[in-house]
Amino acid sequence: MSYSVGQVADFAGVTVRTLHHYDEIGLLVPGERSHAGHRRYSDDDLDRMQQILFYRELGFPLDEVAALLDDPETDPRDHLRRQHALLTARIHRLQEMAAAVETAMEAKKMGINLTPEEKFEVFGDHDPDQYAEEVEQRWGGTDAYRESQRKQASYTKDDWKRINDEFDAVHARVAELLGRGVPADSEEAMAAAEEHRRFITANHYECSYEMHTCLGEMYVDDERFTAFYEAIGPGLAVYLRDAILANAARNG
């Protein structure tokens, strides 16, 4: 039995465009074609699609998914075992986070004040302000730093919430492009990189294309920035850097 591209899109919860893209890059090539030349997917193709979706859910970029699935040394059962282990680890982490939220809710309800350690133990050792002194030492004498300080001094709590929400949205759009396998030098990716640059200019300091490329390189070279972007989506630091470079070259 075979299935049309529309049926597979419905089964898998993806768009027809995504399936066409997977076919074009060789990630999921339908095993059959109808007399009219339309794509027809077999049960084996559906099995491969399931594997692709598992890996994509775990954050693997498309090229890594292809390399994993096309490795002749890997048994299909090995993929399932690997995915099970990765998903189990993710579930454990989410359960820890959910337990921390439940503890906070219960404490608020009972009027109990949690200790600082209890409030933040689930987040590990991360301190969002730990690099403030380093930033001042590295860039304190620049016009960009002074402009950023002037703007930030005027921001209210609501301003910061808006800024953080907007930046999260910018990153989400870039991650979505990466997830769809859109090339970093495509119009869509370069537009997202331009949005990223304009966000910095609007909310922090004048970010030229040259400065933007320096930021892009730092996202990859500095493991702290890389970790931040990798937490949003594996491969995002490199993808954003490449989109930034492509956008700068286009506007150079």
C-alpha cells in the first residue's frame, strides 16, 4: 500500500512543503511515483519519516539526521534505543522543572518562604548577571556600551518584559527556520538575521553589519553564548552566525 504526499503530511503533522523539501535534499525520497508523476510513500518511507520526526523533536539538524539514518553500520533498532535514551533524559529534566514549579506553587499557597537554594536549585549554577563586570571591562569605553547603558537606565520592568519577549520571538523564528531545514543564506534566514540586527539597534545600541558579524562569530566562539543558543535549538549558534554573515555580505 502506498500513500500520497497529502496523506503523509496529515499522518505526520507536517506540511506538504516540508515533505517536498525532504525529497529535494534526499532525506526522505518517496519509494514510488504514480503514473502522473506524483509522490507515493510506502510503509518503509513512513517508518523513516517517524525516525526523522523523532530526531527532529530531539533537536537534531537535518544534516545530522540524514547522516544517522543513512549510516550502514547502524541497525534501525539502535536508532530507537538512542532516541529512547535521549527522550528519557529530557523527560527527567522536565519532571524536575515541573516539580520545582509545584513546590513554588505549594509554598505560595501555604505562605512558606523558600530558601534561595530551594528556589534556584533546579537551574544549576547559572547567574544571568555574572558577566556584567566582564562586559564593562571589555567594552566599557565604546560608544555602543555607553549608548546601551543610557537606554537600559530608562527601561521599566514592563519595558524589559517586552524586550525579552521580542528577543525570544526573534530567536524562535530563527530556530523555526533551522528546524525546517531552510538554508542559512536563504532570503528567509537573512531576513531573520536582519530582524535580529534591528532588534539590537532599537533596544540596545547601533548595530552595524560589521558589528553584527562580530556578534555572530562570538556566538560560536564563546562557549557561553553557544550554550545559550544550543539550549534553544541544537545547531542554532552556527546557523544564526551563518545567516548573519550572509545578510552582512548582501548588504556590504
